[in-house]
Amino acid sequence: MEVIMKNINKSEVHVLKDLVTYMDNQVVSKTLVQNQNVSITLFAFDKDEEISSHESNGDAFVVCLDGVGEVTIDDQKFRLEEGMSIVMPAKHPHAVFGIEKFKMMLTVVF
């Protein structure tokens, strides 16, 4: 299957955290790749915003790009700050919360 990048200029240097914008009282997302094998999405969480607990069929790799967030996996909480990352394993309940404004890149491999 061909992987096609979208919503991002090619052959250009990017600062990933600048490609998605914070919005008051919202979680904003920008999809870069979405197919049956992989999904890459940038997220910007306003303070106290969240994606509630759910499960995925693929391993999900989170990289904190800005701010401070909290990832919960199987009821265990992990604090992420800029430059930190964590893998949320497939078929385990997980959630993401903006302790402060928080930007992340999510890569899910199916």
C-alpha cells in the first residue's frame, strides 16, 4: 500500500509543533498519514482538555512536542514534557490529558 503524506509541504524543513495550533477549550488534530498500516497525527490540547479512555488495534507512539501532558495506560498515569515519548500498547485502554497546553505527535502502527 502506498503511503501518502498530506497536510504538510514536502522537501521543506518543519518545526512539527508549529504545524498545529492551540484553540481555546479544544483538542485540535492534523492528520499527516492515514491508511491501514500507519496513522500519523499532530494534536494540540488546550489546558484541561482530553481524549477520553479508549483502545486501539495498533501500538501508539506519542512524542511530546510542547507543553505538559498526561498519558494514562491501564489506569497508570505518565507525565510527558517536551522531548519525552511513550508507547501506548495495542488493545490496552489509554487516554491523553493536557495538564498545560500540550502538543504531541501520535504515530499508530497497525
